[in-house]
Amino acid sequence: MSKYELLKARLIKEMGYIHLEESQAATEGELALVHHPRYIEQVVSGTLPEAMQKAIGFPWSIGMVERAKCSTGATIQAAREALLTGVSANLAGGTHHAYADKGGGFCVFNDVAVAARLLQAEHHRRHTEPFHVAIIDLDVHQGNGSASIFQNDPSVFTLSLHGAKNFPFEKELGDLDVELPDGTEDAVYLSHLAQALDVLEHRFKPNFVFYLAGADPYEGDRLGRLSLSMDGLRSRDFEVFRWARERELPLAFVMAGGYGREMNETAQIQMNTFQEGYASWSLWQSRAERQSRVQESRFR
């Protein structure tokens, strides 16, 4: 848990020009866009069966419930902000092991799935055409919960690059799963990522992108089993932001996993992601200003 405080402190100190906003808890109605009402009620009331609580990995407490709600709410807020400005982020999030009816792997509610469904619902109130969402999941562990939730749903595309032999040991079928052997290094990983993004572009036309920027493919991660360097992870981030920006796709990113032997290294990886995200946001703003000037000149 310390990585979140480390990241926040470093963002304030080193990137104070980034606007930080306190998250609001997701409502039970918003959670119900994805999660079964009975599961939500059991989580909130602390009546989950012991085996289900054990699978989540956290002991139940009111604080656990509020944190899960607020983490989901933060991703919702980031998604809405990204629609307006091009790029936004949740300092936590990426709880992709949560299914519709159960949690797992330190994930209570699936924040990205809830935010995706809410964006779609809000879009459909004003428009008749579909709203397509791509989830680019680059945590080292497959987002089995997200894959399960959106199986056979043509409006959401789940792309995952993950360790073949890592948790979860029984994978779900996503729209595009790239399984990587233990010890995969920068060049091979980035090649697979480029190919996966090409496949995504040819198979799906998203209106919005969620990016799970896991720090756990890092060579120094306790649970990762891959061998990416910090520079390799930063190149990964750059490519995802560039891909979305060049296609004028708003993007919200979340931190997902990171279990470094040295927690400062995990915080540094996530700082790098924020720096790449801010650079992409700045380019969005520059383009918007140029377009505004062009439009103004046409009316003179």
C-alpha cells in the first residue's frame, strides 16, 4: 500500500503542475452496472463467505469497502476528465481481477469495467451510435475479471500482455491475449506490444481507451517474472500514449500492479508513466489550441 503514498508525495513535489482532485466514492448504482447486486451487498455489509473474502486477499473492514468504492470512483472521474482534455489518470485503480460476482487478487470491484459501462450509459443518453471502449492491459497478470465481464461484448475490446505462467493460473479468454515467457526483455516485449496494437486497430475502432500501466513487468518486481528495464517500461508507456493520441482517442490510465523489491523503484516507474502521460496531454492541448485558432480565422 505504501506505493500509493510514495507516488502521491512525489507527484506533489516533482510534478506540482498536475491538478490533483480527491476521488468520490462510486455509488452502489454505478457498481451495479457491472457487479451483481448480491455481491455488492455482501461486500458493503461484510457478509461475504470466508472463502470469497480470502480470495480477495484483504480482511474485511469499513475502510476496505470505502477504499474500493473510492478507487472505482477515481477511475470514473479520470474517464470523464479524459473525455474533456484527452488524458487523465487515477493514482490507484486497475483492479482487473474482480469479476461481476466475486473479487480476487487484491481486487474488490473492477474499476475500469464500471467506468467503461458508465461512459457508455452516459453516451447513450445523448447519442444513438455505439460507444466503443478499448482496454489496454499491460499489468504483468492477465485481467481475468475484465476478460470475463466483457466476453462476447462487441462494444468493449480487451487487450492483455501478460506472463504466461503467472497469476491467474487459469486465464479467461479476452479479445487479444499475448502470453509472454518468464524473463521476457524490453525488445521482445515492445515488439509484441506493437503487433498487438496493430491487431487492435484492424479489429476494433474504439472511441475511448483505458490503459492499465502496471509496474510489475519490471525486472526488479517480486511477483512479475518478466525482465523489463525502467527504460523499457517508459518506452511501453510512450507507445501506448502515442498510439491513442495519433488516433485522437481520449485515454484514462490507472496504476494497476507493482510489487518492487525496492518500493522506490515501483514509484519511479509510475512517475515515468505520469511524465509520459503529461507529455501526451500537453500535445493534446497544443493541438486543440491550433484547431481553435484555425476555426477562429475562418470566421473573421
